[in-house]
Amino acid sequence: MSEPTGCVVSGGGPAGLMFGVLLARAGVAVTVLEKHADFLRDFRGDTIHPSTMEVMAELGWLDEFLRLPHEKVSRMTMQFGTERLVMADLSKLPVRAPYIAMMPQWNFLNFLAEKGRAMPSFRLLMRAEATGLLVEDGQVVGLRARTTDGEQEFRAQLTVAADGRGSVLREAAGLEVEDFGAPMDVLWFALPRESGDTAETQGRIDAGRVFIMLNRGDYWQCAYVIAKGRDAEIRRQGLAVFRDGLRPLLPVAASRADAIESWDQVKLLTVQVNRAKRWWRAGFLAIGDAAHAMSPIGGVGVNLAVQDAVAAANGLAEPLLRGKLEDGHLAAVESRRMFPTRATQRLQLLMQRNLIAPALSEAGLARPPLLVRLLTRVPLLNRIPARLLGLGFRPEHLRTP
């Protein structure tokens, strides 16, 4: 059995690691458990938005962080049939890094892990998977985990679930989840990028299809949006049919689709939009995807998770240091983060209903919806998409020592 700690966190993703590092920086003893042996997973959230980079700047780490390999995306365009619109221009945001940094998530997580390991009160255990909660008199007092040393118990003032959309600990805590549905899933794959290609991140809606290309330097990270549940049907039709469907959507040579030689190169993201009706119980808190699964629209999931971590550390570091954590502290974190979560999900659901679902219908979209045209063409309104995409509804700032 491990020695008691101030906080134990299940999940070494953006929410769990950022929260752990911020608490340790404030002097709270933290143990973060990550079930994998490393952070190397393809097609995870690789978009680091200005809101997250503002946090890195406040920590004094931004310059060092931006020395990691990344691509800058300051403008996003979408083509509807033959009409091309600038959906968001982040270059005018009043921040230190007015762009999205496209960076492999494992680099971001390794960066945070290295910062944490330099702090005496931070401990990161790899290949350690939380399996359940320790509960005494109705209060969560820690968790059980499978580790390389066998089954262990980790006792703590606070147990945090940052273990993703299928959170084991959220279920163990009995937190009810409300599902809002999604009309789509996403097929992710990579295509080679050549020196003469545009650098612009872009999307296309045409003939009932939605296709996004993200510049990753030497390759394009591609998202082919499909109607919910159509993955098996598409694969049954065969790879040649899939490639032929891609060719007219590509802003580069149609032959680039031939780089997809196997279905193993095409990964399915099953889209979910949901959130826990309550994020906490005595001694326990859920953050990040464990509290709310976001649609991939806007690529904001990683950044909402980081914002949760900052708000949670701001509100909980002092009571944890004093050994005086109360239910009201946990409720205050939920209250602060519930508004931006709800607002972001409502916006995503609006786009799913009015943009994605019609685009995936047999008729497709002949032209951009009225709201899209207003937001991209009216001078005062066209600042809104960039601000919401880059900073969100309630960007958090460091309040921890």
C-alpha cells in the first residue's frame, strides 16, 4: 500500500498531467497514474490552441515549449462547392501565440511530464491502471490500481478521474452521464505533403461529403467525416472505392490518395458529445473527457481539458495544502467549468445539426448556411469564430503559487 498523498490522479492525458504539475508546483504531493507505457498514440488531439499557450506563457515555459516541432495554423478556410470562405483568422487575437500549434500530443505530454518530474512533490507512474475507488463512510479516500508491482492502493485527500471518455472511475463514483448524440464519425488518415503544396489548413464540403486537411509539415492529417455508423459499410465497399471518393476532394494531385494502401492506415474516431450531470462527490472530482466528451469540431477537446485542470488547481491547491478540502471546493470547480463546457457543446451541437448533418445528407449543401456567411463576411462578426476557437468561452489563468 502506498503512503497517503495529497492527490492521486488517474490518467496521464492533458487534463491529468496539467493538473498534477500545477498542484505539485504549488507544493501539493501528487501521484499521476498512466495505464500505458508511453504517450505514443496516433491521431489524438494534436491541436494546442492559444488559450493553452497562454497558460504555458504564464508558467514561463512558452518559449521552451515552442521549440518543440510544430506547425502554425493562424487561418482556417472551408470550401462549400466552389465557394471558399475564411472561417477563422486567429492572427489578430490579443495573445502571445495567435495561432494553433499542430503538435503531436506525445510531445506535449512528455514536456509536461518532464516539468513535473523536476518537482519533488510530483510522481508519475507509467503502466499503472486505476481499477476502482476506495470509499470509507461514503467518502472517496483513494483508488485501487494494477501496476508493474501488482495490485496497489493509493490513498489521498482527493482522487481525480482524468481517464478519458470511458472513465472507469467516473462509473465507479456513480456519476450519471447525459449523452447528446452526434450524426457523424470520423475516419483519420495521413497523406504525403509535398514542397509545392499550400500550407493552409482547410476543409471542403461538397456532394454530401465533409473533408478536412491539417498541415503537419511533411504530411497531411486528414479527417473524412462520415455519417454515424457507416464505417463498416465503407470498408465493405473496398479501399479502391474509398480512394476514388477522396480524389475529387483533394486540393492536391488526385493520385495522392494512392498512398492509402491498407485499411490499417485509416483509424475510426467514434464521435461522442456528452457530459456528467455532476462532476464530483466527497473526495472525488472528474475533469477533462471524464467529465465531458467533446465533438472534434474545432479541435477544442485538449484545450477544454487543460482549462479544467487550471481551474481545478486554482481552486483546490490551497485547501489541499491545508488538509481542509471540502465538498464546496469541488462544487465550485464544477460550477466554474460547467458554463464553458455547456456553451461549447451547444455551439458544437448547433454546427452538427445545421452544418454537418445537412452536408452528409444525400442532397449535400449547395452553399454555406446563412449563419456561416454572416460570421465570415460581416466585419464585426468575423472576430467571433476566431475568439471562440482560440480562447473559448472562459479562458482560465493561473492563480496557484
